[in-house]
Amino acid sequence: MIAIAGLVVGVVLGLVFEPTVPSGLQPYLPIAVVAALDAVFGAFRAYLDGKFDDKVFVVSFVSNVLIAGLIVYLGDQLGVGGQLSTGVIVVLGIRIFANAAAVRRHVFHA
């Protein structure tokens, strides 16, 4: 219940204050969102499996975002940022769909 309340408060604050992302960080925002979604889907899967640990979730959430951002930053420095961004999105996308499939199997028993 606390997580849902936090989500609602975050969405309302975002709509009220309309924050802007600095132009230097804009290329990293989609990567950070996908990395965060990977952590959230993994946490939901762990919750349904009865293995959820809030400390693991927080560490996974923060480390996923930081590592994905770092990989893309290094790619930008090497001149291959677009290719590494695509690679990060593909890998995290595969993980998200794998977790979503596990959640679907757990919920619908199919």
C-alpha cells in the first residue's frame, strides 16, 4: 500500500511541478527508465514467488540505473553511444519480457 501511495504522490508532484530534464542528461533518461522498469518487474516477480526482499530491490533499482547510464556514457565518450544504448535497451527489454512472462504464468497459471 505504501508503494502505491508513493507512486500516486510522485505522479501528482510530477504533474504539478512539471520538472525538466537538463539537456545533457536527456539521452540517459530513456535508459534509466528502462533499467528502473527492469528492477520493478523483477521485484514483482520475486514478490509473487515469495522471495521479495526490499533491500535487494533498492540495490537492484539503483545499480541498474547507474550501470545502464554508465554504459551509455562510456559509449558516448567512445563515439558509439547509439549502439550501446540499443544494446542496453535490448538486454533490459529481454529481462523485462522474461519477468513479465513469469508473472503472467504465476497469475494465470498458463
